[in-house]
Amino acid sequence: MGDSARREVAATMADAARLWLEMLTDPQRKIAIGQAPADDASDNERRRWFYTPTDHGGLTFHQQRPAQQRAAMRLVSTGLSRAGYVTVATTIGLENILDHTEGFVTRFDRERGRDPGLYYLRVFGEPGGHGLWGWRFGGHHVSLNNLVADGELVSSTPCFMGADPASSELLGGAVSRPLGRVEDLARELVRSLPASVILSPKAPSDFVTANRTLLSDGDRVIPLSGIWRDERFPDPVEQAKLQAASDRIDAAAGYTDADHEALSYTSRPKGIAGADLREPQRELLHALLGTYFGRVPDAVSPMASYDDAALDAVHIAWAGSTEPGAPHYYRVQGPNLLIEWDNTQRDANHAHSVWRDPSNDFGLDVLAAHRLQHH
């Protein structure tokens, strides 16, 4: 991927962002526009991200007219491949399925707890030009974060996609599994590897790094109740429900300190390296990477850079059972790369997947370099 490709994608993003913003009223713009990206505390809000059904920050679909919503989705599409866009759109639609699964009850101190209208879009700074700007789109099980510097797309991580339910029935015996290949390729690979790839026989309750902005050695799983914009709901009944659900999830995982230590995040990868895999296993690992790198437009995907030498340095590790339908977790890690997956909650029918660059999530390294160059 060259600079010209990143500039072309950034220009398309800028056009779509300007079109959306021009369609908004002044009160809508006050919500839709955030501080320009910067290498200081003024950028903290842009670096906050979530995958729970909480306030992600920005203008929701509910706050927009249909034509504005269409323009919003056009902007979202500029940061995704066709397959990535379909997956995100499907995930949003799954809120209706989840509502049915749970009996159409009110949850999370909202009028509608499972709500396809509560996805948030915000643009940070002024799109286009030679400065810094970015955009974030998120809601339950979606978080897309993009930074453009001097007309070039420089960061697309963290990139989170989830599915609840991970598997659901369709007519004629067909099955909807939006992230099915993201799960199946990893399982197929791990089942062909030595037992040392399995860090723990029990899967964690969630993926380990959660929604942290910065990652540090020793990071452990955060309880569900801690992954929300506000520490507590104003309604004590709803807060008690959330805490009870969080406690049940943690109890089901049954993790001890030793289990947490085995799965804790470390900058040094755990598991088995690509260099130690046979060719068919390397092909599976390469295909698995494609289910993450293929989320963004081909022109800016890092997939082409993962040649044999790069694949050698990529490690994979697993926790939990390798039987389909059982709770499990995996981690793929290498230079400038962290991937995590878990499917443990709701009887292992609730999937999370995230692609991160610990060295440059939110473009933090680029921001630091930009400040030194321009100031």
C-alpha cells in the first residue's frame, strides 16, 4: 500500500465527511464535530472507544433525517471494504434480533436497550486540507477509528466488530454467522497445532485488552460493568442489573489469578510463531489475518505486506475448548499487530473481534511526529 493509495482513500473520506456535515443543522453540528486531533489532552475524547451499548459520542441515527443517515453511512463505507461494510450493516441489524432474543425488554437506562438507531458518528477537526482530522463511528459491537494527517490516511485502528447472536437461524435451515470465518479459520489452525498453543483450558469472560486506549504489560480482563462511558447508571435498578450481568459473566468464566496471569497482555507475544508452522498452517494463519485486514479498503489494507518474513513473526495463542460451540478465545500478535477474539458469553453465541496496532492506535505515533514537525 503506497502513499498515493492512502491519499486517495483519505480524499474520498473527506468528500463524504464534508457532504454529511453540510447537510446538518447548527445544533446537529455541535454534536457531530469534535476537537481536531492533537498530541495532548484535548484529544482524549477521540481516543475513547467502546463496544458496549453505551454512548460512543457523536450524532446518532435517531438525531438525523433519512437523507442525513444515508450520508452518514456513505462516510462509514469509505473506511471499509465491501465485505467490511456488509458486516457492519449486519451487526447493526442484529440489534433487532437481540431484542427479540431478550424478550423486547427495556435495558441499560435507555428507552430501547437494543437499538439500531443508537450508532454514533463524529468528525474530529475539518475534513480535507493539510492538517489533522479524523472520524469515529460506533455503537454496540462496532467501533471504527480513522485518522488523516496531511491528506493521508495514517490509522484505522482500533477496528472492532462483534456479533450477538454470533449464529442465528435463517429460513430453509440456513445460518447467519457474520463472523463465522473469523472464528472457524482460527479453530482449524489451532486444532492442528501442539497443545502448547493453548494458554488456559478456560476462556476469559471477554477479550483481554478491552477498550483501553493504551496497552501495558500485565493488562487483564476488565469486567463488563467497567466498559461503559459513565461509571454508573443514574437509575440504581438498571445499574444493579448491569452489575448482576457482569458478575454472572465473570462467575461463568471462573478465572483465578493464575488464569488471568496466563492470559494477561504482554508486548512479547505468547503462543506459537508463524516461523514454527508448516505450510498448510501458514496458509490458514494468512487467511485468518485476511479476515481482519480485509475489513478496510484493499488500497490501504496491510495484507500485501505480510510476506513469509512478516508471517514468521506473527504468533497465535488460544484459551478454552477447541470444540465448536464451546467458549473460547484467541490472540494473534506480532510487530505492530494485536488481534483478539472471544466467543464466550450467551453460551458462546456472542462474538467480539478487534484489530489493533499497539504502537499507533488512533495514530498516536503519527500525532507525536506531526507535532515535532509542525511546532
